[in-house]
Amino acid sequence: MALIVCKFGGTSVASPERIRNVAKRLVRRKQEGHQVVAVVSAMGKTTDELLGLAAAVNQNPPTREMDRLLSTGEQVSMSLLAMAIEARGYQAMSFTGRQAGIVTDNTHNKAKIVSVDSERIKDALERGYIPVVAGFQGIDENGDITTLGRGGSDTTAVAVAWGIGADVCEIYSDVDGVYSADQRICPHARKLDEISYDDMLEMAGAGSGVLQMRAVEFARKFNVVIHSRSAFSDAEGTYVKEECDMMEEAVITGIAHDTSEVKVTIRGVPDSTGVAAKVFSALAGNMVNTDMIIQNTSEDGITDISFTCPGADLERAKETLKRVVPEINAREVSIDESVAKVSLVGTGMKSTPGVAAKAFNTLGEADINIVAISTSPIRLSVVVDAAQAAEAVRVLHHAFDLDSDAVFEETQLSAEEIAAKMAKGR
Amino acid sequence: MALIVCKFGGTSVASPERIRNVAKRLVRRKQEGHQVVAVVSAMGKTTDELLGLAAAVNQNPPTREMDRLLSTGEQVSMSLLAMAIEARGYQAMSFTGRQAGIVTDNTHNKAKIVSVDSERIKDALERGYIPVVAGFQGIDENGDITTLGRGGSDTTAVAVAWGIGADVCEIYSDVDGVYSADQRICPHARKLDEISYDDMLEMAGAGSGVLQMRAVEFARKFNVVIHSRSAFSDAEGTYVKEECDMMEEAVITGIAHDTSEVKVTIRGVPDSTGVAAKVFSALAGNMVNTDMIIQNTSEDGITDISFTCPGADLERAKETLKRVVPEINAREVSIDESVAKVSLVGTGMKSTPGVAAKAFNTLGEADINIVAISTSPIRLSVVVDAAQAAEAVRVLHHAFDLDSDAVFEETQLSAEEIAAKMAKGR
């Protein structure tokens, strides 16, 4: 018998019928002899609808009121799920963030959890209830409702799992685990049975969207085992945990790609002290998250500086550079929106020389031009032309022996579909 | 400068546009120099939608979860209204029932207020905020969310008005005050400037739907002045308060009618001790709210017993009588759904003899048959055929000198419209 937290996202509770299915699943876990705590997101598009209502009454709504408004979404789904469980003859009790003891700082709309007191949940478990916790929300020290930011429900689930000392935190979604690459563009991708926190974080940071990075960080810090699995099947998914036995031998865990970034180049920059500092502190000051930074060697005291940043930050980047470029006497700014970042991730990389060389050779043989490179001890990222991203993932996946025997025929996309997907990702 | 509570119902906050209008109105009150607290209901049909979702996951949802679910409706409107006020450049702060200090017993779905602690609201007022309170909800001593039952937002408004010592509790709705009769069927009805708590309670109990009876009872008990007025105009409405100067001379304040009741007759009842007690305790035990009870004189030891009850209770009444009638050896049950109750209400009635005689004569002259009669010190109710109800209201209104000079031409209904309205009322 295990103590399990089960987190269900907005898609899994989008309708009364789906809520009834989630209840059925939770009850089955209970019947198997486990103690179960559910964590839920708001139903389907509820959060977007509430954001729309807020925008209709105030273009710049106060964040305190916004949190109070948004937190109602999870309160609706928690109550409905508790009712659906009771309809199956089992006792359930819903908990708001406040009642679940999720205390945060007072940064409304993206609050950080500062403490978790799960006594009330533990008490309900002991009395035989299935506790149902509203994800995404907490309270600050003044007792005001806060929200954790988009995707915060995963973090709530991990925090509750830690609070009650759960054996595992199951995160249900529409994918059945973490894959060695996106199987929509890499038909030989295979589902990982296990992945370490570090690798998962690098995969998430490099564009693999299965789990919220923040939830994984929380899990790593407090050693909570996450099980990422499908809401629509009973198959085992991927366990995210500290030590993965099978990891010792693998050099590369997976290959992530990210088409949401753009590349910005400042041309004709005088190569003098403090110029780069000026550019990047101005960008940071305007909330532009620069990712990779490349500076070419100087020619006659003049150089080019390139960086990548999320497409969503591009307008702010342009705005900043319009001001900064004249100040540093640079020539011009050029922008390339058709780029993709492809990343090799693997804890084993640290102790294995030659990964970079092999990757560059593989890409070179496939005539894929590398625009920029960045590395961490367990990640190697290259920026390539967006049109070549899928091919880059496939050839690297094959070269590093990640291919599975099974092929995802059904989910394989055509070249046009890949292009459409990449355009949409931006 | 006055301290004012302004309560807006679901219709007044049904859309972002209407919420912006409510904000405008509150800000104008503030600009006039008043201190303002708003109390809001859920937007439009929200409560019904939530009830629908609950029914879709559980036919018999647990009341604790139901309260948590329903309370989100007012939390959405309170936040949106606070945002809309801020959009006009004024500071606003929303308060859940918990934060507004509304403590109730733990009778979920129809909780009674046991205490009100308005310190946080007073504090916000002192700091220049417009507090916006979620109506309809409170918390019990365990900290669990409770709801006050349908129409509970009026009660919240009166409770908050008492808690902060407000000069007046303004209740905004789609009618502009309390009328001497329903102007849709009585074109000479006139708006009352003032009405006493007692008269208002009798009017509400007799079918006048402007204010929730419970809110008026609360106001009477704690001497809170209510101002019932239109959400769509600036005209003064009706003040409900303890002593009304103008009342001294008027015998009758108004005439209410109610078409939502049905009349049930048990025929051939043996006239022996304890029979009536058996019938009415069985009905009460099955949650049938009997209103008027009439027992004819016995003939040969056999009598008929009639009573009226809300149409909504009819199925339960039938069910009960099916069981009880054989037990008491009565002959049969007959039901008349085409009845209406017409009530004369007035504190002055107590000290004025001959009101009943005048009313019976007036109805007799108009060929309106009286099916049953009941009285209180300040009310006289008669049950008549539903088809004659509008005519009964009109002739009584005229006979007791209530007619105004102005005639509600525009709102006057045709006989067909009245019939349709009465059928709908059921």
C-alpha cells in the first residue's frame, strides 16, 4: 500500500463526464489499497475565460484581485471532483490552497511557495477521505489568496506530495511519459522508464513540455518522485527521480527541440570594454530572457553580437535595442525568426568525451548548418535553421543509439505538418 | 456625508458592461462624499450553471462541497467589480464572506448568520478603499464555507450594513421600489416612499417579491434602514424602516398577491380528536409548508379539511396524503391549482375596525368568490379563483383609497398576459 498524489490537468477535468472518469480512476487507486490525494487544475479553458472577463472590465487589473478571480477556477473543479467521488460511494473532501496549507510569498500572479502544512490533509486521509486539493493557489502571510503562475498546479502537487510524505506524485496529462525525443518528428523516439531530475530539468529547459520545470525543481530539492503518465490509459509512464540505475551507461538521455526562440544579431559593434555588459543589462532590465549569446572574434575592432531569446520577448528586445544600438555606436540589428534549438541532454555526458565532436560531425554529414552553440555539463545545444530542425533531431537520435525498434507510424508528421507545427510553436 | 452599503443582484452584474456601470455608480456615490461598501451576487445565471455542473457529476451532491462550489460565483463578481472600480481610478478591495467576517452556523446551503465582524471592512474604508463584499456566503466555526440560501445576498448586505453601522443599506434591483400593488396588474398602483418593517414583512410573505423576507427580518431586528431602488435609474425608491410618519393615517399600506400556491382539500374526514394533528404533522414531517388551513363545520361527524401550500411542495403533499388519508379513514383528496391569494397589508389595520367587512363587501360586489380566509393583526388574506385575482387586487386597491392619479399605461398587461404570468408564477 502506497501513499499517492494524483494530479489532473485542465484537459482531464474539462467536462462533467471527464470529472466522473477522474473520480473513477481515483476510486480504483483507493480500491487497490492505496491512500490517494488528488490535485486538480481549473476545467478546460476556465482560466482563459476569467482572464477575458477581467480584461473586459480593466485593461490592467490589480494583481491581488486577479489572483482572487483566477483561484475560483480550481475551486470549482475541486468541488465537482469531490462530489463525483462521493457519487461513487467514497468519502471526499475538497481543500482550497489555504486549507491545504500552501503558504506563499506575496508576489501575486506568480507566487513562490514558502511553506507547506499538510496536517489537515493528513487528518482527512486518516479519517478515510480522498482529499481533493485545488492546484495553482496558496495564501500569503496576510491571508490573501495568491496564485503560482501558469502550470502552478504541477508545483502544488509536488508540494503536497512532500507535505504528506507521499511515495510518488503522479502527474496525469495527455502524453504518456517523457520521450527520448518528440515522437511527432522523430518516429523512433522511445518512452523513458526513468529520468533523473537533472536530465528532466535540462529537457524541460530545452523545450520538452511534458512537466513544468518549476515542479521538477521543487521535486529535486525535496526528493519527491514524480510519475508522468497518461490520463487516458493505464500504461506506466516515466519516473523522474534522483538516481536512475539504467542511467549509468547511457551517455545521452534524450533530444529536445524548441522552435519558440528567435535569433537577434547586432552588427558592427565596436569591440570595447563594457559594450556587451551595456547591451545585456539593458535587455535584462526590459524583461528579455536571453538564452544563448555568441560573440564572433573582432575584425579591425568591429564585431557582431548574436543572442537568442523567446519569440514572446522579441518586441521588448527590439524596443531595447532601438535605444541601445545608437548609444554603443553599432551599425544595425538583424532578426532571424526561422531558427530552432536542438539539445542533447544526458547526465552521462559529463564523463564522456567526444559528444560535441560526434554531434557536430553527425549534423555536418546531414548538411545541417550550425548557427550557434551553447553547452552545460549535461547539455549541448545547437541553433539550426528551423526547416532543418526535425532532420537534426532524427539524425542525432539515431547517431546516439536512442532509436527504438518500434516506430510511431501513426503520429509521424509530414514535412508540411512539421513546418506548420514549428510556425505555430512560435 | 453618509456611510452606505450598496447591494447589486445578479442581473446588475450579468456582463462586463453592466459591472462597469455598477462601478461607475459606486464611484459617483463616493464622489458625492459618501463612504461606500458594495455587496454583490453572482453574475446572471452563474449559480444555475454551477448547480447544473454539480447535478451532472452527482445527483445528490454533499452540501459541504455544494457550498464551496456555489460560493465561487460571488467571488468572481466581487473581483471583477473591484477591478472595474480600480479602472476608474479609485481603490477597491474585494472580501469573501470569510474576510467580511460573516460567521454562520454549519447548516450548509441555508446557513444562518451567527455573528458579523466588520473590522477588516472598516479598516479598508478608513484607508480610502471601496470594499466589495461577496454576498450569499460565510464561514462556520470550523472555517468551512457556507452559503445562506437563495437570495442570501440581501441578507449579507443588511448584515454588513449593521456591522459597519451604515446609515442606509441600498438594495438595487430591476424594480424601483415597493408598490401598493403589482403595477402590472393594477395600473393605479403607486410607489411607496416608506414602509414599516412589519408591513414589508407581511407584503413579502404575501407574495411581493421585491425584498427577501429574511433580509427584512434581519433589518428589523437590528434596526437597519433599507432603501429599495432601481439599478437603472437615479430615482428614489422605497425606504423600509421602523417608524414611518405617514403611516399613522393609512389603514392599508398595500395589496399583495401570490399565485404560487395550490389548494388541497381532504374530503370526508371523520371529525374526531387528533385527526387534524395527524394530517399536519405528517405534512410538516415531509417538508410541506402549509399556509392557510380551513376546516368546515362537521355534518354527521364528517368534515372537509382544506389547506394551501406552495406549488413546489405539491408533490410531497400528494405523497404524504396518499399514506395518511387511509390511516384517518378520509374519503378522497382533491387539488385546485387555479387559486390565488390576495392580501391586504397595513399596520393601521390593528386599530381600524371594519377592514374585513369592507374587503368582503368589495369582493362580493365584484362577484368574486372567496374560497378561504386567513388573518393576522396587520394582514387579511383571501384565496380566490386565479382568473379573478387581478380584478380582486384592482377593486380592493380602489376601495381602500390606494389608487394613484398616475396610471401605468405602459406596463398594463392584457388579460392573456396576466393569465400567462400567473401560469408561470406557479
